Amino acid sequence: MASDSDASNNLETIDVRYGYVMIFSTIFVFYSLNNYVAPCFGTPKSVRDDPWRWRNLFISWIHGMIAGFWNILWYDYTFMIYI
């Protein structure tokens, strides 16, 4: 049985700059979606009094699609590793 120190020695180190690039690019993409794409679809009647709610729902829906797609890809990838 491998110890935690053995597992950490096999991991590659990742430069912190990749994390910063990912964070700022994600902020930019979701900001752009919220301010430029969501208004193009129009506000549904159920949230016409509160347009912020529609933008929040729209961004949550996009985030859910991305996370769900990534989850399916990751599950398939890890499943194929163990076969």
C-alpha cells in the first residue's frame, strides 16, 4: 500500500500562472455572457420584474451545462483508465 508521500512524489508540479489565467479568463467569459449574451435572449415573463434574476438563472444554467459535461467526460476518462 502506497503512502501519501509516495503519491505526492508522482504528481507533476503546475505553474501558478496557469491558475491565474484560468481564473481571470473564466471571470471574463462569464461576465461577457452575463452582459452581452443573456440580454439577447430576452427576459421571460416570469422574471420580467427582476431582470437580475434572469441573468443569474442564465449564468447558473450555463455553469451547470459546463460542469455536467465535464463530469461526464471525466467519468468516462477515469472509467477507461481502469479497464
